[in-house]
Amino acid sequence: MKAYTKVLMIVAALSLGLLFMFPMWKIYLKAPQYPEGLELHIWVNKLGGSSDHVLQNFNILNHYIGMEPIHAESFAELEYMPYIVIFFMITGVLVALIGRNKLVLGWSGLLMVGGAVGILDFYLWLVKFGTNLSPEAPIKVPGMTYIPPLLGNKTLLNFDALSLPALGSLGILLGITLSLLVYFLNRSTNPKKQTSKAKHAFV
């Protein structure tokens, strides 16, 4: 690996640090009780919002339709996900220092798989909370479920929900994009391939 591709690979690994600086995902909710809207932030290690009482207000709305209360303690993923991110950051830097292109591709592939598993897990969260409704809910609509959108906008009775990736997710996108760029840059400047091409040219 050339020096500049090693630097790019280190940047790819360290860009995952954005997950600790910004939320991964945001869910916006508008309801008659909250016309100004509520904004739930999902971080790699916690749940939060645009104000101190967002999570409490979400749970008040959830109570009316029979959804379980949302608490960070309910999600084991929030405890071990930070360690997974740190693992990728450390191994990404090590891959850059070792300088083997196959390791770059392997790291990028594992990161893509990890991201896909994370999105699937998030969707299963939404399904769990949107379908396991209390029969004692103040508002009951037969056959109605309240699964928020994984991505985009959705209307649920008189609630309007919008789900979008946040700045933290940019760290994963940068990690994958830059590491793949490193792989292809190294592949195109592989001295063995250049030598092989030169030999064939003289045959």
C-alpha cells in the first residue's frame, strides 16, 4: 500500500467515531398533542431527543395506543454496539498499518455486513413495538398496528412519523466508501499486475 492509501484507510476507520459524536438515526413525530413535533435520537449507546423530555412525551403517546414504553435499558444492543464500533476502528487502523489489500476488502465487507445487521435489528425493534400492543390501551382500533417507518414518512391514525438516518450514520458510509476506494486504488497500482502486463506486452 502506498502512503496516501494508508492515510485514507486510517481516515475510513476513524470516521466511525462520528457514531459517538452524533445520533445514528432520528424519528420525528407530529401529533395533535404536540403540533411542534417530537424528535427522538437513536445513538450508538443511548436514546435521546431534541429536548430533555422527548422520550417521556413519546412514551405518553405510546401509552394511548398501547405500545411498550421506550427505555434505553430495554435494548441490550446499546450496551455492546459501542464495543463493536471501537473494534472496527482499531482493526481498521491495524489494516492500514499492515498494508495488505485483501485485509482492506475484508474489513470493508465486514463493516457492510455489520451495517446491514444493524438496520435489520432496528427494523425488528420497530415491528416489536408497533405490534405488541396492550389490550387495555385507551385507543384501540381492531387490526391496527403502529410500526413506524424504517425510512421515510408514514401516517399512523393521527400521528405523522418520519424516520431518517442522522449524521452518525455518515461515519459508516464514509468507512465503507473510503475503504473500498483504498482497495481499488491499491489494486490499480499493484506492481505485480503492472509487471505481468508488461511481460505480456513483449510476448
